[in-house]
Amino acid sequence: MTTLRQNPTLADYQRYVADLERQRGFIDQTVLQKCLLLGEEVGELFKAVRKLEKMPLEAHQRVGTVDEEIADIMIYLCSIANRTGVDLETAFRKKEEVNKTRVWS
């Protein structure tokens, strides 16, 4: 069983997700499948936020918590990054350098 070390880096999360996908039998899912599943998780996050904000929800609907749904989204992001060869930390830092040059209104 894979464990995630204390104070993990983004690379640690990516390795952890790769290991858990092998262990759980998800390694053959395509990047397209992962993207579609990520979209579903984003919808679940929206429902969790609606629940948190006391907005109406459909009766008898199982709605997770915001933290659970964000964790699921992070797992799918790591999975997609792994399948496409993206190092999340490098990508984040590179994108932030671009964002620093933008004018924000």
C-alpha cells in the first residue's frame, strides 16, 4: 500500500496518484476518460458548495463535502498531468511567471 509522506510536494502527490492508480486498477483509463471524470467531480464540488451555502438541492441526493470533492479534483488533476507528462510544479511556476506580467482589473 502506497503512503503519502508528510509535507508532500506536488511531485509527491503525482507519484502517489500514479501508484494508487496502479494498485486500484485505473492505470488503463485514457486521458479523455480522466478529463470527463474530472468534469463530473467539478460538478460534485459545485453541489457541495450549494449544500454549504444552504442552497436548495434535489431531495435524497448524496452530496459530499467541499474538502472531499476538492481532494477528488486534485487526484484527477494529478492523473491527467501524469498521463500527459506534465510536471505540476513546473507548470504552476511557469504559468505564474506569465500571470505576473498581466494587468489585473
